[in-house]
Amino acid sequence: MVASLMRDGKPVTSSLPESGAGPLPGLRVTHDQRIEGTFALPAGATVRAGTVRILQNGQLRATQTAMP
């Protein structure tokens, strides 16, 4: 997951999980599935867009970008 942010008037890209946090748990999806969760943004950051990429065996299978 990648978040495009504005922080102190400058564009910033933040990847989740953050460095050193370890990998996200693997998900097994056989049909469309809604997955919800939360994460903390850096102080003073404003979200410009969020992108989720779904990989299967290292191959990109789907990408979705949302803008507020």
C-alpha cells in the first residue's frame, strides 16, 4: 500500500508497512473481499491519494487508487 501525502507543503510518498515493520500478513482471497483496517499518518500530513497493489506469486494482479 502506498500513500501520497502533503507534509509541510511538500509531496511525500509513504509505503506501508514502514521499513523495519516486517511484511504484511499474507491474504488468501478466492472471491471479492472487503478488508478494512487503520494506520497512522505522520503528524501534519494530508492524504492526496492511496494506492493498493495486489500481487500473486510476485506478479501484479490488480491496482486501485483512491483520492479524497
